[in-house]
Amino acid sequence: MPMDGAEVLKRTLTEDEAAILEAWSISLREGTSLQSGRIREAELQTQAKAVFGQLRDGLSSGGVDADAESYTPLRENLADISRSRAIQGFTPTDTANFVFSLKEPIFEALRRRSAADASALAAGVWAAGKVLDRLGLLTMEVFLASREEVIGRQGQEIAELSTPVVRLWDGILALPLIGTLDSARTGVVMENLLQAIVDEEAEIAIIDITGVPTVDTLVAQHLLKTVAAARLMGADCIVSGIRPQIAQTMVHLGVELNVISKATLADAFALALRRTGRKVVRQQAAEERR
Amino acid sequence: MDRIPILKLGSTLIVTIQVDMHDRLALALEEDLTAMIARTGARGVLIEISALEIVDSFIGRMLVSIAAVSRVLDAETVLAGMRPAVAITLVELGLELTGIRTALNVERGMALLKARLPEDGARDGSDRDGLED
């Protein structure tokens, strides 16, 4: 290569800083991230200025290899920006465009400077493209990683929230299930329930599936497993809250739940009370009978 | 060879398993228990397994077969005090121990057996109906 692209790019960035920054901020202002109202213009400008400065610093000692050590501050800054955007709910396009929208101003500046020298122009464009593409990819990687982190955390929170074991009465537990039952959740549910049976010395556990959207063969199998495990511990299970449509679907699918089932949690609770030798009576009626 | 002691309390036999069951021990237990039921005419067998931490498919099958043999000799088997981890393991192994009654602890297990004793002959679902099949 006759002309060093990094050198051309560095010179352009240093000498045309004001023009490039100006053009970049215009293009950022036109972008969708400002219009969505998730970020203020001043903040965007500050970020742009910092990124630009760090890009110049990185370029001056590290060449065009964006993975080099001199780019570390820039990479960290971009990662921070990208992470915060992922959490704020920016689209991937918005996030990537923050870096990619710098391309046009730089190319424009390069063209102005090296219009006469085609090989210098080509080398400069290639260098700018290489660095910015790598940085763009980096922002996307961080963006996706942060998104996945958020999703993972939410999944965990949902799993924790949705498997409570409630004590309804002495020796009667209820397990209101919400959401789809997969094998991982069944494991958690089963452990929670069995531990609660031991702790509360429960005789009867009511599994309420009002909040389970669909019951297919797999979910039914998971339910049966839970019931069987509770039975082995010496507690009886009642399944309640099977909605009419689900009951129909189950029968049509040929799913058989060979357990005691009740339509509502109230019915199941009444049965549980009866089983444990208790009865609920209206106070007035009870007094009249005396 | 070690043997698991079998205690007689009224018309009930009580077995508490406090060591890790190995296959030979399980076989010996089945043999001893069968002989004991035949000799004493016991009507109930209570197996207490709260100290049992490890089960495998063989032990699970032995428990089922002990219950089946006892039933042939007209004695009901109750398994008491199973740990949650053991219950999960058995279910994952596909051993749901159908036909064996279970209780949370010895007290409940004895209550279960006692409830059945006075009614000679009426052994089908006199209490807690519908759960044992």
C-alpha cells in the first residue's frame, strides 16, 4: 500500500475535527434516537464528542486495529453507551447508527482533503471503514449481551415470583401456579412444595392451575409428577382451577389427570377442610340452631 | 451380616431404616418381614424411612414388593417420613410406589393403620378414599 490509511485518517480527524463533529451531530439529530425522546440532545452531543476524541487518540497510537490496546478507553466508553441504550429500550438500529452515522462525515472530510490523490482517498476510506465497522460490531455485541442479561434476569425473577406455597389452614397448603410449566420450573415447584409439606406437616396440598395458560401432555405429566412426589411424602393433592376450555382440550388430546380435581380453588379448599374433619358454617345459622 | 430390626407393637410391625440400604439388606428385610408377618399375624406394617437419604430403582422396587407381599398376607404397608429429595428421585425414576400408603411421619402412619384395624374385612377405601390407586 503506497499510502498509509491510518495516517491519512488521523490527519483528517485532527484537522477537520470541527467540521466532522458538526456534520455528525446533525446526522445524529436527524436520527430516530432523539425523536423517541429517550435521550436528550445535550447528552448525545457529549457522548459524540467523547467518542470522537477517544477515536482520535486510539488512532494516533494503535493504527486501524480497533482491538488494539490504545482503543481500550473508546471500547469501554462505547460498551457503556451501548449497555445503557439496551436498558433504556433503544432499537438495535438506533444503537448501531450512533457509530455508523460517523462514517459519512468522515468520508466527506476525507474526500475534501484528498480529492486530488485517489490512492490516499481510497486508503483513508478503507481505514475509516475498518475501524468504524469493528466499533459498530462491538456496540451490537454489547447491546445483545445486555439485552440477554435483562431477559435472563427477568426469567429468573418470574420463576421466583411464580412458585409460592401458601398456607391456607393448619395442614392445608395451596400452590397457585402461574405461567407455563416446563421441566425446570416443575423441579423448583416440586422442591418448594415438598419442603413446605415437611415444614408445615401438611396433609393436603391444593395445586391451583388457574394461571396456567395451556395444559398439554407435557404439562399434565409435570403435574402428575408433582402429585406423585407429594403423595410419596404422605400428603394428598387436589388439582383445582382447570378452566372449561382447558378441560375440553385435555379430553380431546387424551390427556388424563388421574387425580382429584375440582373446578375452583374454593371447592378444593372445602374438600380439604372436609377431609381434615372441619366444616365452614355461617355464624348466624349456627346460632339459630342452638 | 447386618439385619434391620423389626419391632412388634400390637398388631403392627415397625421397621425403621437408619442405615444406607444396600441390595442384600433390602432382600433380607423382605424375607424377615414376610416371615414375621406370617408368624405374628400382623395387620399393619410401618416402614419409617426418614433417615434414608439414598434410594435407587432397586430399593424402590423392593419397597413395592414388600408392600405387595404384605398385602397377600393381609397386612397393610405404610411408608412414613420420606424426604423430599427421595420423593423427587423416586418420581424421576418413574417409581410412584402405587399401592403403598404414605404418611408424613410415624404418628400419622400409625393413625392410618389404626383407622383400618377395627374394621375387619372392610379394607377398601374406608378412609382417605381414592388416593391409593
